[in-house]
Amino acid sequence: MRQATRRRLRLSGGTELSYITAGEPSDPALLLLHGFPTSARTFRDVVPELAEASYVIAPDLPGFGESDVLPAPSFTAFGHAVAELLDRLKVGPRHIYLHDFGAPVGFHLAMREPDQVLGLVVQNANAHRSGLGPEWLETQAFWSHPTPDNEAAATAHLTLEGTRAQYVANVPPDVAARIKGREWEEDWRVMCLPGRLATQRALIADYAHHVERFDAIGEYLAARQPPALMVWGRHDAFFDIAETLSWMRDLPRMESHVFDGGHLLLETHAPEVASLVLDFIRRTGHAEP
């Protein structure tokens, strides 16, 4: 298996983006986009295997992991940062792995250059209102009425315990026991660095703009019908399981797998997911002539 190399890129705006690469640049590219509260580290158990068939690029989104904080964080700004990374690496057609906060970034890239999308891998990522279950009520109230009290309620999970919940909330104890280590402690350590919590608060507010784009995203999916693979943790406490059906309605040829896992599925099902993604890349890894 091929090991990953971590590098840093100084963006045109002056901040630095940390990213991981693995595999041969001549292979089909695979862009891995992580979500809250982690970083490219969430892919640590799948990158070596995925690099056997793809050129893997896994950035720490700005303000996550080892990447610098942006002066004005937003998902659009994140999309520009990752687009610059891909341009600088001369990455052409690519698969895009969407997870959580990685989804708005990935859709920014996919809809900007639809002909460069070889396929989508969807892991607990929202593109429809059906994914916004009861856990989103306080956040939606904040979007509608951004008062200090509503903001406090919408950001109440920005604690060590709230970070841990991303890993274990609603996950059966025997499945949660498969999580190695206490990854949430590293996530929280990073989140406590200067500017990081402000980034999280900005993204919670900005996610409303991602939701506003759901109709446009649906039109993109319906019109383009990109090859797609779904790998979903059914016990996700934050993204409702009904979201899986919405994806399949938009993409009726999507290959779909629902696992006995949670929001951070790779913590418990990395080998199974890696095998499916490898097969998907090998079937779809060449651009149409």
C-alpha cells in the first residue's frame, strides 16, 4: 500500500493550506473532503489503499487540522482554496468524496467544472432538506432569527463533549467500541487554537447558504447524472436517514450501501468503504472521450 505525504501550499491570499497526497499523479484523481470536526486525518485508514488505484488529494479545509484560518471563512472561500490547490497540482478530471461540511465545498467545485467530475462518493452528506432532522431545529431558528440567544443555541455543540458526540451520538455501544482511540480529543485541541472556534461559528451560519442552493444542486444532479457511490452510516444523529432516499431519487443509478455505523463512518468501517470506493474508481476512472 502507498503511504501518504503531507505538504503545505501558500495560497494566493497568503494563508497556507495543508494537504495529503498519495498515489501516482497519472492515476485518476480522488479529492477527499472531510467534515466537522475533523480534518484529512479522518481518511487515514483508507488513503493507503485508495492510492493503489487513484491519485489521492486530501486537504485540511481552512481552519481545520494543520491549515491556516481564513480571514473571512465561508464554504465558497473554501471552494476557491481547494480549486487553487487542484489547479496548482494540475489535477484534471477527478472523483469527489463528499462528507458533511465537505459537501458544500465539493458542490462548489463540481458545479463550477462539471466536465471534470468523474464521479461522486457520498458519505453522510446533505444535499436535500430531508437530511435536516430534529438536531437542526436550533440551527434553523438561528438562520431565520440570528439573535445572540439563537446563535448560542446553534453553537452549543462547540465543546469537547459536543465534539465527542460527532463520533458516538446515537451509535450502538458495540459499534462505538470499535472506534480506536479518542480522536475527538485531537479535534477539540485543534478547535481551541486561535481563530478556530470563530471559523466554526462562521460555517454554522454560512451552511444556510448551502441549504439555499439545494434546488440548484438537485438540478445539477438531475441534469448531469454523475456516477455516484453512497456509503452511509445509518446511526448518524445529525443527518437524517431519509436523506439517502433523496439522493437515490436524484441519482437513480447510484450504488448505495448503508452501514451499521455513525456520522464518522470511517472510524468503524474503513476497510469496507475503501473496498467499495476502489471498485467504483476502477469502473469510472476515465473521462468520456
